[in-house]
Amino acid sequence: MIKAEVIGAEAVQRAFDRFPDEMIKEMRKSLRRRTKPLLERVKSASPKTEWNDFATLKMKSKGGRVSSTIGFFGDQAKGIEWFKAYWLNYGTLAGRDPEHEFKYRVNANRHKKQRHGIDYENFFENAVKGQDEVVMAQVEKDLEQYVEQRNK
């Protein structure tokens, strides 16, 4: 999952002081526009087309900060298919991704049956790797252009 926060440059901070509501609105607009191609990239990296519905973009604004989260989000209505996507991305039992932090640890040496499992593919992480800096650079550029237009 990628979390991107815009904490702007000095010009952006000065703009916040003058027109914070308009700036937050512009940040949300820019962040949504710049993360949509990344969302499409995540959907295309999904091994099954029916899992594309799980890839979504969530936006939050709080205290002058705007954040965007792209991830595989599911609910009870989508049920087992969301778990299949999660298991294939992060693996199960002994096939778990060692880089991912799981809530519950599995000790593969304890039980023979835990030595097997689904090997992780990291299709989600591979789709978004290194893209957060690209998106943030684009958003900052958009905001700088917006501030320049407002200052004219």
C-alpha cells in the first residue's frame, strides 16, 4: 500500500496561509488526477481480472494535509476472492513474504503442514514500486503552477 502526503515547499505553505480551502481542494484534485494512472497500473498487474474491483483509491484530508492510499480493499460482500488476492500477493504459511509485516507470525518449524503454502508474488508491490516519488513530484509541480497562477 502506498501512502503519499503532500507537505509543500515554502511557496505552497504561504499559499496555505492565504487560501487554505482552495489549496486543499486543488491538492485533492491534483493528487487524484496523478494517482489514477497508478491505480490503473495496479489493476493491470492483478493476476485475475475479477480482482480489479478490489484495487481502489482512498483520499483523506485532515488538518491541512491531504493523503491518498492505493490498495486492495475488500469487504464481506466480496468475501473469499479478496482473501485469494491477498494470499497470492503476500503468500501463506512458509511461503509468506519476508518483507511484509504480518499481524500473526507463522513458525514453519513447529508443524510439518506449515512448511507448505502459497508462495508470494508481490504483484501489487511490483506495480507501485518507486511510483510514490514520481506521483509526489507531479503533484508538487501542479501545486507550484497553481500558486504561480494565483500570484499573478
